[in-house]
Amino acid sequence: MTDKIKVTHVIFDLDGVILETESIFAKIGEEIAEEYGKQYTEDMKVKVMGTPEPESIRIMMEELKLPITREEFVEKYITKVNLYTQSPELMPGVEELIRHLHCSGVPLAVATSSNQDQFRTKTQNYKDLMSLFEHVVCSGTDPEVQKGKPHPDVFQVAAKRFPGKPCPCKVLVFEDSPNGVAAAKTAGMRVVMIPNPTLPEDNPWRKRADQVIPTFYDLKLEMFDLPPLPEKRK
């Protein structure tokens, strides 16, 4: 719990927050690992979650110690990503939340570790929903984002692209990963964490978040002086 603060702008992560893709990336890691008789552990998944693709690949190769070159790994990984992320589902309750905030006049943005091509592929079935965001920052290809999560760059860039460049303390971020929460808190922003169910309860970033919820149906926007969500949305 934190003191109520007037939030004026909201930033959403993409994977695991708007789109249910974290299970897809876990499946990709598991499939590649199993091909070589290795195990893609929950600890590895947490380390990778929220990182830009080059960093994800580096961590996976380092942790799994596979007998293949980086080029071979990248080819396998990208092939599976392109195949499995064509039509991901929306996270429960997120569409209602986005439309509610938009209708309430709250400026919205997306800050994702994806590159632009991946973003377009993942969101191709949700163009109407994505049109409600003022801008999207893809750290995988944006030249202003020097370092990916857990560094704060992607959120800092997303915030400064809002008209008026709001103070970080007035920006609320929705994140699912420890790396994402770390990035947002380092940027000086408020954070609601919707953790993956596999994230251990004792993960320290759960405590650093301003609010931790199992789903968007449990969100308390009034904590941030934002218009509360309608009741009985399930």
C-alpha cells in the first residue's frame, strides 16, 4: 500500500500485461531446451521475463549451455516466436481497463521490450484497441532507448513523449515482470504488478510494487486518484 497520489498518465507493458504471451515465450524456451535434453527452469523464466530479445537470448544461452552457436540458437528462437505470436489472447480485463482509462481522458502509452516488427505481429488482431494509445515505444528498435529493462530507459522515453512531459511521480505503469517493475521504480514511477502465477511469492519486486493484483478485475484505481472501474466486470 502507498499514499494516494494523483496519477495523470498511464503506461502499459505489452507481454504479460496486454497480451497473454509469457506462456508462449516459456513454451519456446522449454521446447528449445528439451531438444537438447535440458530443462528451462522457473528461475530462468523469471530472469528472461521483460528483457529485450538480445538480452533474452543471451540469458537463455548462458543458462542452458546448449551445444550450438548463437546464430543457430537465434534462428530457432526467432522461427518459433514468429510462429507462436501470430494471434495471442488479451489478458483478462485489460481491454475494459484500457477503454475505461481512455474514456476518462487519461493519456496512455505502451512501453515494450519488443521490436517494431514483433509489436505489429503480436497486435495485428487488436488495431482498434491499440489506436487508443498515444504512442508506443519498442525498446528493441527505438534509438532513444539505450538499455532495456531492468534499466529505466523505455519508461523514461515513453513518459517524455507525452505532451507536457509529466513528472515521473504522476505516471502509473502496469507491469508483470520483476525486470519491468525494477525499470519503472528506477524511473521514479508508480507501479501496479500483475505477476505471472509462476513468480515466487517471496520475489522482492512484489514488495516494491505499489499494488500487486492477480488480475485486472482486482485493480483499485482509486488508490492512484483515478476514476474507479465499474463494478461486476467479470
